[in-house]
Amino acid sequence: MFHTNRMIPLAPWVAALGLAPEARIDTEAGPVRAEDLVPGQCILTRDNGAVPLVDLRIGLGAPAERRHFPVLITRGAMGFGLPRADLRIGAQQKVLFQNIRVPLMFGVDAVLVRGKSLAASHEGVHVDNAPVPASFVQLVFATHQIIHAEGLPVESTAPDGMGQAPYPTLRSWELRAAVA
């Protein structure tokens, strides 16, 4: 894959995926800012140990489009001290969500939830009305991975943009029912 650290205009749904450049990602060498990662660097994953990064993309969200505004997950907002620090993600970026009700309601131990859905259902998570264009770093592996940004499990970007995650994705109303 081609790697570049320049801003790439992406389709609207793609531009709202990813992590803020300053988000710290868990690697074999410890936490590293997303913008400082390089292809070949081994990233710690939830299910597969250390996996080499294949590519990273930097997308620029359109400031006039609310759907491109980042979602701010404040420190500790997801419980158990996670994330370890404030974390900005794209509105479409998916977070791995676990709750005692998830297995009872959905038959799996964890589900994926979009950032914008978390903003609608969790205190301490909100849309960040960015005064400037938001940039998002998208981390790509050979296969789908769950990685940790500020300790919070998040989905990697699919290599083909269409990959299937091993976890179901909840809609906002389903998430609200799970955390009610």
C-alpha cells in the first residue's frame, strides 16, 4: 500500500473515520501518538497480539459538515478509567463496547459502537464543535483488528474500506437500550 503523511481528501463517510493525530496507540514500545506511527511498526491488538501496521492514512474532515466534527470521549467516560486521557475520534469511528447487558441482549460479549452513537448515550462523550477542520488518522492492517487508543479498544480501518468486523455494530437506539 502507498503511505503518505499528507492530508488526503476522502469521501464524506471515510473522512469521519479515524483517531485524532495526538491519540496514543498501544505499541510494543509503549504508547505512541497516532501521527507518529509508521508502516511496519507493531501495534498491540486485542485478539492477535502485536501486529504490524500496513498503512496509515490521514483524512481531513470538512469543517462545514457537522458529520465530520470529532467526538470527544473524556477521560474515564467509558468506565474502568478508560480512556486514560481525553480521546477525539471521528463520528463514524467504532469503539468496542462491553457491558453486562450486551451478552443478554445481543448474544455476544462485545459490540461495536460509532462515536456519534456514544455521544447520544453516554455522559462525558460529546460532539466537539471544531472551529478548524479536523484531521483523523486511519490505521490499516492486513486484516481487521481491535487496537487500543488511550487504552480504549477501537476498530482499525479495513484494508479495502469494506472489511467485516467480527463484532456486530449497534445503532444509537440499541445502545441506549443496552445502557438504560
